[in-house]
Amino acid sequence: MIVIAQVSNIHVDGGQRSADRTRAVMRYLEELPYDLAAVLVTGDIADNGTADEYAAVPALLTSRHPLLVCPGNHDDRAAFRKVLLPDDTEARPYAPVNQVLRGEGFVVALCDSSVPGKDEGYLEDETLEWLDGVLAGTPHEVPVLVAFHHPPVPLHTPYVDEIRQFGAERLAALADRHPHLRAFLAGHAHTAAATTFAGRPLLVAPGVDSAIRLPWENPGPDSPHVHRDLPPALAFHVLDEDGGLTTHYRTVTV
């Protein structure tokens, strides 16, 4: 049984609240009596993409489990790369931050869907070429999970849908060529959600910093779009020996 945790939208902003919520989630994972195959942090690491915000992140995102982090729309690729990937030899600081984890019986391809200077998402051609290479280089009996920040389909949350991942038909065409691409994992939406894309599950992790108000929920007194009083949450994705995929969602006490 392969268990992968997914954390998203920690929005470290230099304040105590975001730090406490991130620390609580990572402490919960650290205290599990089970070795996770990976912990994925799918974007919006810093709230404003500043050097000071990133400077606080390494002390918060510590884990005994293999840890992989990708940018979101609130992140700055150059600052992200400098602090969180100091050994990255990429000469172009604003090139996409794409990473792969090849584990025992699984592969995770973490794609950068961020667009510098914009809130919506898009997978650049070089990211799709990179992903195609990862999939082509993985034996067909090994399941591959593809993760990124922006969901590539509407989730019926207008506030988020208008800044989702666009150009998704290119990703769908790529997926058609690789049947061992088992599922897509996304963040961005600040809500636990499950849908489909390109004939595969699309599983969306909830937010650590906050939760979105769904359009059929009552607006809050401070924000029509965001719950800030709900606890942080995360997802667990389980790959079993028969190739099945199950996702569980958990909240964490701060």
C-alpha cells in the first residue's frame, strides 16, 4: 500500500496564523505511525512571493517523509527556486519548476502550472514535453500521478474557476497516449473536491490557510468567498497492490 499526502495553499505570509496552521499539518504528518511514500505541497507556498516569506518556509516544511513542493499563482518562481531548491542548476530563474519522484512502485510528476505575473494557470510547452518524457520513460505497469497547482476543469466555484488551468486540451491529448497515467492531483481551489479530467480522477486537495465558500453557502461577514474559521485540511492518496486509487481527506487541529 502506497500512501501519499497532499498539502496545498499554505500561504506563508510572515504572520503567526499561517505559520501555526502549516506547522500543525506538518506535525500531524510527522507523528503518523506510518512512513508515507511522499508529501506533496501543491502550490501557493508564499502568500506574496517575497524573499522574506520564503525565508520562513524551510523551517515550516520539514518532514521525515520524501517532500516535493511546486509553485502556485501566489509564488514567484525565482524566489521559490532560490530558497526551496538551492541545488537547482536551471540557468533561467523563471523557467517552470518541474520535478519528478520515482518511488517504489509509483511515480509522481509535479508540474508547474503557474504563469509569472498572472493568477490563472497554464502548462508551458516545455512542461508538457518534460511530462511526456517522464511518462514515456516509465514502464507501463508503474502508475504515474500527475500533480500541479491549478485544476484543469471548472469546479463550479466561480471565484476559482475563472483562474483555473487553461489550455487543458493539450494535457488531455498527452494523457491519451499514456494509459499508466493514473490520476491528476491539484490544489488552488481551497476545497476538497473530486471530479474527472481526460478520463482519469482529478483529486483536489483542500487548503491549509483557508477554505473557499461554495456558491450555495452563505457569505461570511468578512469575506464573501473565504472561510477563515475552518481547520486546515489535507488529502491522502492511497495506491493499492491491485492498482486501485482511494483518496481520504482529513482536518487537523491547530
